[in-house]
Amino acid sequence: MLALYLRDLRLGIRAGGGALTGIVFFLTLVAIVPFAVGPDLNLLARIGPAILWIGALLASLLGLDRLFQADREDGSLDILLMSSDRHLLALTVLVKCLAHWTASVLPLVAASPLLGLFMNVEPAGLGAAALTLLAGTPAITFIGAAGAAVAVALPRGGLMISILVLPLCIPVLIFGVSATYGAVADPDPFLQPFLVLCALTLFMAVVGPVAAALALRNAE
Amino acid sequence: MRLIAEALSGERHAETLFEGVSLVLDAGGALVVTGPNGAGKTTLLRILAGLLPAAGGRVSFEEGGEDFPTVAAASHWLGTGNAMKSALSLAENLDFWRAFLGNPLRGVEEALDAVGLGGLGHLPFAILSTGQKRRAAIARLLVSYRPLWLLDEPTSGLDTASETRLAELMAAHRASGGMIVAATHLPLGLDGAQELRMWA
């Protein structure tokens, strides 16, 4: 299993530069918002955390279509499926998700405080945004894995995955953003929405891979 | 160890390709599946491997012990794809499969030597020729032990010398009690193999 994690991590870093694509997309999205809403610093600071979350959400969906498709094209997926007596298929999917998250989404989390500066988010908000993204984005990857597995046989599944996955990501977005606001605006709580966010991630870590494994089994 | 298939029928896109295929393969046995394009050779192999559901009939693997309870667990699959990543080197690819598949058999260098790619392990998989890629995929069969090899057109892209080498590897595998099911158009040099002819 560690071998699979390392292989996918290596592929994610070496091939195609998935991490860089995501960061550039994230950067573009955050950079054009001030042009669209105008240079009102108070307004930017107020919507900043939400924009960061939307940007990270969309950017992390970018490379998802390749999660299983690349393995399907070169025949690796058949062998991963056949190994399900040795390695529980859901666990294989979980490991692939973690590798994808480390290679493609973790850099987004790391870049988020810097991009938050563009939006005039105060320091506490920057920290909170990074922390909530760290806790919440794995859930998006796990949900996305189920979408990627459903769309694995489709030639251009990228858009399909986004349509399937985005509605399911709404709770993650809601609690992620409200926790970030909780850290900035005084009466709002931080801990409660943050804990719900962590719970969502843990829940999706189980449901997502199991659903993805089921979809992959019946993909033919 | 024994591979048994009873009255298998297979369909692809709701069209029946074959019906009533039964076979028994004992340790050391080999089966060559021949037939024209579209006859269902690959479909039969995929059903045996458990990658496709059979439309009817049953496949089982007996006396495999704890390690090989099902056909899928007991099989190496060599399909049309080589199951190697272009961005990784040959040795990295094989190292991964050796660790992931378990039951390690030969070392990576030794397996590469056996398919005539000795000393090329550091090369990225992407720059190899078609035949070399196929040989690398065959090396995967050697790095980890599986009693049953399911081979779909194993010789595609191979030159004559490599075909001979593959025949020797298959003979050695059978001599040690392994089994082989191969779908092919060309003679593979499998002595005393059963033949299953499929019709389109």
C-alpha cells in the first residue's frame, strides 16, 4: 500500500505537473476577483475567505478525472481490481486519494495564505483559511474519487465529475467557510463548524472510497 | 491447484459471444485460446480473471490455499495494456508491482535479465520501443509469484528472439507447476497445450 502511495505521489509530482496547474488556476481565480468586485478593501476582506474556499474547491476538482482514468488506459486498473483479495479495493482507492491529495491539493492549501493577502484577509483569517482547507479538502478528494470512478469509462469525464461532485461538496464548503469566518468575526463560533468539517472529512474518507470501489467494480 | 470453468457464456454489449465453454486446467497445464477477431477471446479471459461478470456458468480455483482463494488472486494478468507508467523508470515500475502484488519471486534486475532488458532498469518506460515495453510487462509476471498466467496476445510487438525467450519462460513456469491460459493468433510454443477454438 505504501508502494502505491509512493508511486502515485511520484506520478503526481513528475508527470504533467498537476500541482502547478491547480495552483495557477487558483491564483488566476483569486487574482481576478478584485477586478470584478472593485478595490473596496473592506468588501474584499469580507468575501476573501469565501473566495479562497471556492477557488480551492474548483482547483482541487481539476485533476480528479485522471485519478482512475490513467490507470484504466494503461491496464493498471485491471490489476488493481484483481488484487482485491490481497488489498481491500476501498483501501486501494483511499490510498490513491491520499496520494492525489498530497500531490495536487496540499500545494493549494500551502498557497492559500499568500493568495489570501491579495484579498486583504487579516492574519487570523489567513491562518484559519489554511487550517480549514487542510481539514476540509480531503473530503472533496474523497467525494471526487466516487465521481471519478463513475465517470472512469467516459472519454471526457472531467465536466461530468464536477457536475456529480459539486452538489455533494456543498456541506464541506458551508462549514469550511463558516469556520473561517468564525475565526475572524467575533460573535461567530470557530470550533463547532471546524469540528463538523473534520467529521465530514472522516465520514467521506469511508463513504467516498467505498462508493468509488463499488463503481469501479461495475465499470465495464 | 486447478482452474475450473463450467458452461461459461459471455456477452459483450448485450450480444452473446460464446456459450457453454467448459475447461479444466491442472497444475502444469496450458490452454491456448484461438479464433478470429471478435470471437470473444479477450472476453473469455476477462471473465476468467473476474474482471467481467459471466453471463452464465461458473469459474473457480481449487486447492489454491490461503494465498490464492480465487482465480483473480491466483492470476497474473497480461492484457493489451502493459500496466506501466511512462513517467517512471522501468525499475521503479517493477519495484512497485513487486511490492504491491506480494508473493515476491525474482528480483527486479533478475527479471529484466530474463526478458533481455538487463541493465536498462534506469530508463524511463516512455522511451522504450513497443517490443521492449511488452518485454517489460512480461517481466512483471516474474517479479511476483502467481500460479496462473492469463495472457492476452502476449507476443504482440515481440521479435522472434523475444518470442523464443517467452516460450522458455512459460515452459519454466509450467515446469514448476504453473498454469497458463493464452489468447493468441500465433503459435506460442506451448508443448502439449489444450486448444480452445472460438468462432465469431
